[in-house]
Amino acid sequence: MNHAASACKYTGIDKDYSIEDLAAFHGHLGPYIVLGYRMGRYVREHFCSDQIGRAHVVYCEGVPPQTCLADGIQMGSGCTLGKRNIEIIVSNEIRCEFACGEKKIVIRPRQISFPPQGGDNYSRLIEKLAEDLYSMPDAELFTAGTS
């Protein structure tokens, strides 16, 4: 079966997803899905638009909320677990590596200032943080370097 994206008029890969779309896909709105979405979109727009020929590796603690990066990357880049071109590797460092042919780019998120845990409004503060991240410039969210 040929999975060529250009052959399918229904992919919508160029669509910009709203925070409502991210929350609907993921089940809630959190900082890591937003960060992953922005990373995936950055890679698609500035590095390689071929969603079939790209491979993504998410390095993180291997548990939520950090693994939520993968959900965002799927929405932003078009790479999916089903196509087997994204994987999660347990690591103490959070970073994402994207490969397209011989080219590779590594994206490292900048430090996120999370609100203190506890309290009745913690969930709302996390959601507000995600909303803020959604509209921040890429350079304030992460660094990207090619190799």
C-alpha cells in the first residue's frame, strides 16, 4: 500500500489546530501537548514537510505528562504511532530528534515554569499555562539545531 501524503486529499496536514482541537484529541489541555504540537509544526514548516519519510524520537521520562509531547507532535507533524514513524525513548533529558533522509534536527524545550501543585485551582493554572505556551514565539519555547 502506498501511503504517499500527496495522493490523499483528506490529510489536512497544513491545518493549524486550535487549543480546542488539541484538548479534544488529548482529553484535556496541558503544556506538553501544546509544546509537542508547536515542535511538530515547526519541523513540518521549517525542516521537512514529508510526513511519511520523517522519523521522530521523543526522549523523556517515559510517563505523563512528558509523554504527552508525542500526542502534540503527532498533530503538529503528521507523523503517527500507526505509521511507526514516532517513538518514545525513556531518558532523563527532554528532547526530540527528527530525521528526514540524511538530515536531522534536535529540538530541546526551554524550561517551563509550572505553578505549585495543590490547591483548588491547580488544573486551571495548568490549562492557563498551556494557553500561554500556545501563543508564544517558537524561540521562547524551544531551541532547534540541525546536524
